[in-house]
Amino acid sequence: GRDRSMKHSIRIIMSVLLCASLLFIFACTNQAGKQESKKTVTLTISAAASLQDALTEIQKKYEKEHKNIKLAFNFGSSGALQQQIEQGAPADLFFSAAENKFRPLVDKGLINKKESKNLLGNEIVLIVPKDKADTIKGFPSLANSNVKQLAIGNPETTPAGQYGKQTLAKLNLWTKVKGKIVYTKDVRQVLSYVETNSVDAGIVFKTDAQVSDKVKIVDTASANMHDPIIYPVGIIKNTKHKTEATDFYQYLQTKDSLQIFAKYGFKILK
């Protein structure tokens, strides 16, 4: 009889242990499930180089308010970013400095038109290093012999370069200055060439010029000299983080974000 009760006790102990371990496993997996839902989501935003300062400030605010979302920015020329997205590079949102670098993605079905918005405007300016401000008075001075090098973004891929080329053509200066041009990969490279005195002048967005105290704006292109400057933003259709991407897309349109864009000199498109 003792044997049987011993076996019985062992069986009970085993069942209790089994139950305990099952409960433990269940509790752990349940805990993991809870942890899972709080997991940090990283959103990849491909954005025009000219947006760098404004978006970095917006990022600080947004990440403070949304602890489980990290923003990873891929800054570059809008044309290069457009090509990357077309070739399948991962991105959750695209923020372009020109409509013609954005519309192809809508046409190809990579962005849903309903999930995109023309958000900002800008201006095209001529900048020179601070100490050269007397020698170059405006766009027409670029034809003068004392101007040896003019930096502009590659017009094929860089919106500021595209608008800059249109401006020079409109002013009948393109053929005169073509030989002096130093092409760059994006608008921020133009800014750094001018800041370091590597070139005599550069064509950038007004917002780029405003973030630097090493350059001076000597001329502004009037709006009729180039295509309308429009910055569209949209959600990439095959994003794996639709909820978070939509949230940030909407956040970019809030009063808080628009005030930051305005502070950096962007025009807000209604």
C-alpha cells in the first residue's frame, strides 16, 4: 500500500510541477506578447536634403511624444531618392522637393494619391560666401569674368538645380555660365561649397541659405522664372508600418510641425 501511495504522491507532485511550469510558460509568453506590442517601430523617411534641419527638429518633438517610434531619415536629392524607391529600397514615407520627382511614384502605384499632400513651398536664391558679397550683385553678375565657378545641384536629380537652371535660362544666362558650373549631388553640397569658399557662388533654396551664417543671399528668383516649387509628401503603399507611417504623415501636417517649417523659411501650402 505504501508503494502505491508513494507513486500517487509523486504523480500529484509531478502534475503540480507540470501545472506550475505550464503556468510559468504561459505567463512568460503572455508577458512577451505584451512586450511585443510595445516594441519600437523604426520608420524610414526618404526626404529632400533641404528638409534636413526642419525635420530634425520635428523628429525631436515627435520621438519625445511617441516613445515607441523611431524616425530614420534618408536625406538626399529628390531624384536619387525617387530612383531608390522605384528600385525597391525600403521607405515608409517620401518627402520630395519637386512634384516631378514624386508624381512618377504615384503613376507607378507606389504611392496612393489619396495618401499624399502638397505641403510646402520655397524660393530659389543666389548665394555667395559672406566676404564676396560686394563682387556679385545678382544673377546677371554670374556672366562676369570674375565669377569662375558656380555650384548648382545636378538639374536631372536635384530640384534646386532644376529650378536654378530654369531661372538661368529664363534670364538668358544659361549659355553664358554653362562652362563655369560645378554640379553637386544635392543642394546641401552646394551650400557647403559656398560656405568653404570653394566656389564663387551657388544656387540653393532660400531655406538652405537661412541655416548658414557663412553665406549671403544676393538675389532671389521671382516665381515666374521656374516651375512652381512644391514639396509633396506621401505614404509608400507597401509600408510594413501603415499605422505608424500614417500617424507621422498626419503629424507633419499639424500646426506644431507647420510652425517649425515656417520658422525655417518654408512657405505653407494651403
